Amino acid sequence: MKLATQATHGSSQSETNKPGWQFAVVAAILGWVLDAFDFFVLVFLFNELMAKFHVTKAAIVWSLTLTLAMRPVGALIFGAWADRSGRKKPLIVCVLFFSAITILSGYAPSYQIFLAMRALYGVGMGGYWGVGASYAMESAPRRKRGVLSGLMQSGYSMGYLLAAVGFQLVTPAFGWQAMFLVGFPVAVVIVLITLKAPESQARDVQSRPSLRTMAVTLMHHRKLFLYLVLLMTVITCLSHGSQDLYPDFLRNLHWITGATVLGMKAMYGIPVLYNIGAITGALAFGSLSEKIGRRFAGMLALLVCLAAIPAWAFGSTILALALGSFFMQSGVQGAYGLIPAHLNELSPGAIRSLLPGFVYQLGVLISSPFIPLLSYLQRHLGYSWALTSFELCVIGVLMILFAFGPEHRGRDLHAI
């Protein structure tokens, strides 16, 4: 696959942003935080849902898989709508949709209805990222695009953190079902902010493409599409391969029993710490990408991951594990943090909501079987070598994709 590499910076070009562009960026980022919060609520409620529906843990885990499988469907529906009619209305409908479905999930009378609600939630979850990312990146000044890209992507880690905190604060006082309710007032706030925000300036100068035009545009850029699907598949493996089984890895280290981190048991404190590292890395490397380019910033973040692996996977003290996991997630989410800006800058204007969201969610879907592979490696190699071998392979492939891939840093997203 031969893809032209181009890096342009827009600092010398004049630009004007609509008054109130900050509201558009805040609405997009806050919605992604809420989206992640509503997804991770389930992670903390396995036992309660098993008891309510009289099903096994595998049945509840299946609902998470179904949510992930439906995300590309949402990316297509809401992305196409946003490219045809503008960003604001689809954003408002999407956030109200997934918030309402979240409530219905918590109060579903049967497992079958619960499963249907989580499938519909997947449509909303998948639809939001593409619309929100294009709305934020098109609305923001080019010089701030990198750091705001990192801020938006760090919203996923922030949603996870808030779900963990909410579980400890809300559930004892109001019961576990209240966890499905607490996000709705935030959704209302997001709607109010979006109503106050201007429409994306890009929609003022770009035509309203038909569905046929969008399909033709996608086919015309099929090499770019395939490259981005591969990029998102591998970078999703990087993220999930370093996070999903790591808490279980910590639980298997019996020598950390009784140790504390940040005033919590180490097995809880270390994940909190590395989520802070994830947010820090996304912001730092997103900002750095504005100066050295998206690809080079991503490669530098991957070098941080490589340096952190010995302490992250083989640390023999609490300090080593804490620092290793902090810098590992700083690097992982540092590479991921530039993705919103990178995908939007590479995408044709006619499908800027559809293409980034669709390739993002396809990457999530295609990468999902690789986590069972990591579990298989763990059984045969042990946790430390399984985590290490998996991440080394992923980092190597991702280095190649960044090194030889295209780039349009600083591209004018308002141009036709």
C-alpha cells in the first residue's frame, strides 16, 4: 500500500473561528466522558445484574461484547446524518438517546430486554465519537487542535475514573440502579451547551452530500480507509492489551496484598494512578503533536511504552509497578490522544463525521478477538511474558504504520 506522506502546518494561514467555539468543544468532550461513564457502569455491577436477572457472569459479559459489536452501526448512522445536516442536531439526539437507553438498561424487567437495551446503547456509543470528534476539531483553532484532541480522547479514561468513584459514592447511598440515572442530568447540560454553541464552520462552506456521494467518496479513498481501519485495530490492541487484564494481573501478585497506593489497596490504587497517567499522556502528546507532527508524536509515545515495559510487567516492588503502569498508560494514551485530530485531518470533508467514527469503531470490533488471545498467552507463558510479548508485537506494527502513513497536520478543516 503506497500512501503519500504530507505534513503541513497551518500557523501561517489566517483563520477565524466562530464566537462560542469553546462551547462546541466542551460539549463534544463532555459527551465522550459521559459515554464512557455509562459504558463502564456495567463493569462495577456484574454481581448485582447477575442476581437481578438470574444469569451467569458470562451472560453479563456478553452484553459488553454486544455493545461493542453495535458501535460501527451507530458510527454509520450518526456519522452520515452529521455529514448531511451538520453536527449539532445529531450530537444532541445521540447524547439523549444513549442516556435514555442507559436508564432503561438499569430498570429492564428481564435479561432479554436488558440485552436489547445494551445493543441500542452500542449504537449511541458508536455514533457519538465520530460526530463529537469532527465537531470539536472543526470548531477549535488549528493551533489548539492537538491538545484538544488529547483532551477529548482522555475523556474515555476520565469516564472510567468517574464510574469507579461514582460506584463507591452513589451505590451505598441510593442503591446500585441509581448508577444508571446519575448521568442523565449531565446529558441535559451537554444539550444546553450544544444549543449555545455555533454550528461547525465547515458546514457553512461544504455541500450537503447525498448518501450516494458519501459512498462514492468512501470508495474513492478506499486505500486510506483500509489504512485507517488497520491503524485503529492495532492501536486499540495497544490500549486494551495494556489495560483489560492488568487488574487481574495485579490480583495474581499475592505479595502486594496489604500494600496501599494513594490511600487505597494497591490493586485499586494502581489502576487509579495509571488512569491519571493516561490522561496526562493524552494531553502531553496531543499538545506535542502540534509541534512535531501526529506521527512522530505517536512514535515518541510508543518509545515511552517500550521503556516502561520492564517495570510494568516485571516490577518486583509497589513503586516499580506504580511507576511502570503510570508511564505505560501515559505512552499508550499519548499515542491514542492524537487520534481525533489525526483522523479528522486525514478525512475528506464530505465524510468527516462518518469516516473517523466508522474506522474507529471497526477497529474496536476487529481487535476484540485479540484479548482472548492475550488470555491464551497468559495461560501458557505466564502473565508477565504474555503482556510483554503481546505489547511488543503491537508496538512494532504500530511503529511501522506511523512511520509510513500519511499526515495532514494543520489542515484547514473549513476549506471545501
